[in-house]
Amino acid sequence: MPVKRGDVLVVCGAPRTLSTIVLLFKGILLGAHTIWWGHYWSATSRPWRAAIRYALMRVPDSIMFYTEQEVDEYYAGGGNQRKKRAFGLNNGIETDEIVRLRTAYSVENRPRDLLLIGRITPKAEIDILLEALSLPSCEGVTLDVIGSGHDEARLRKRCADLGIADRVAWHGGTVDEKQIAVIANQCKAFVYPGSVGLSLIHALSYGLPAIVHDDRWKHMPEIAALNCGMNGVTFQQGKAGSLAITIAELLADHTRLIEMSRSAAYTTAVTFNAADMAERFCSAIDQVLADSPSTKIDSDRR
């Protein structure tokens, strides 16, 4: 990749991709403005891997994190090293089509209860949700699952063993937003018992109040979009009983559901969408250039 002095070089902050690290040092040697774009901490982070990542973050001129919350966590983090200039992009998805397809939120007119959207992998911890649905407090609660994965056959059998197979609908994986909208618009709330990421943004865009666990450090960065008590609620991480009670209490409170739905839709209307993310990215580039002495000199000459 050709790099020259004055370019802004943004590299993916994944230390395991060694060629990216080489490119970063190449950009520095050639006089480019360098930016590291990655996570501060996510559900897959481990202390020793994070230590390597934090060390590499000292190399570029600036850092882009997935969310503003991560920027705050970075500046509040330990260590005596001088902190770099950091920007938060509020990682999101394209929401324009979702807004067009989204129907008005009316609890009484929604025949289904819970939606889970995402890949069916151990990360989702769907076993906890199925166990919660089998408990007395969640008797009759329905679940729609949009997603696919190697764990689906086992989880279907688990549903049968728990006696809830008739309340769980498996729709398979799809990226067709029109198909997703038909299902999402029938549901009252979104639930994700494991390490939630962009699935949360997807659900909030449909105006669905969210139910996720309460351990921020075992989520992906997009958990920053959750405003507990406003657009969603939390349960005790890993506890099916806590999840069952949280589901039952939220579904029983129609007024709260309606208020949370408004807040959910507002969240992704303001940020955590592709348009706002692009604006934040461009603004970060402009600020990096504006802060550069060489750029100011070149601007004065022009």
C-alpha cells in the first residue's frame, strides 16, 4: 500500500494481524499521520492480550475506539503512560431501511414476546434463555430467533427437553431486512443472554426494549448503547432465574415497554448508526490534520 508524508493512515487495531503492525510502522517512518482503530475492551479480551494491544496503542498518533464509552474508559484506565488523542465512533449499522420498515409500537397489537437476533454460537449463551423460559414466571412467553449456527440442532433438542418447543420459533439466518422486519415488528422486546454486540443496535433500531446481562466487561463495545432503565433492563449475568424474573416484570409493564420503545428508537436515531459513525470518522480525520504542525504549515503556504 503506497503511503506518503501527510497521508492519514488508519489501521485495524488487531495485534494478531502482523502485516497491519508492519504497515503502521511504515506509515510512521514515511511521515503519515497514524490512527489505531479498535476495541478498548470486549467480551473476548484477556488481560495479557489487552496488555499487548495497549502497548501498541502508544505507537500511533491517535486512537479510534468503537464507542465514546471506551474513550472514557481509556482515559480513566490505569498506567502512567501519556494518553493519546482518542475518538469514539459509536459503532452502528445502516438504519434507514429499518426506520422505513419499522411499525408503530403497540404492545396489544404485537402477538409475540421476545426476539433474539444474532449468530447461534456459545457467545450468545442461549441455554440460559431457554432455561429461563421454562421457569414458572415465564410460562407462556414466546421467543423468535433470527440467526443460524452449528449450535441450533442441540438447542432445538434442548427446547423439546424443557417442554418449550411450541413457544420458540427458529427462523434461520438472513440478511434480508424485509424478512427481519416482519418478525421484529411482531415482538415486544429484544433479549440477548450472552455477550451482546451489534445485535443490540439492530434491535434498538426497531424500537425494541432490550434485556441483556449486567456485566459490561463481558459484552462487546456496543453495550454502550444501552441506557439501563431507559431503553432496556439488565439481569444478573449467567443466572436463568434472574433473567426469568426480568422478562416477566418487563412484559407485564406495558407503560414501561412503550416508554422504553421510544427511547430505543431515539438512541439509534441520534447515534450508533452508519451516518453518524461516518461523520465522526471524518471529523476525527479533520482534527488529526488540524493538530498537525506540518499540515498547518502547508495550509499557510496555500
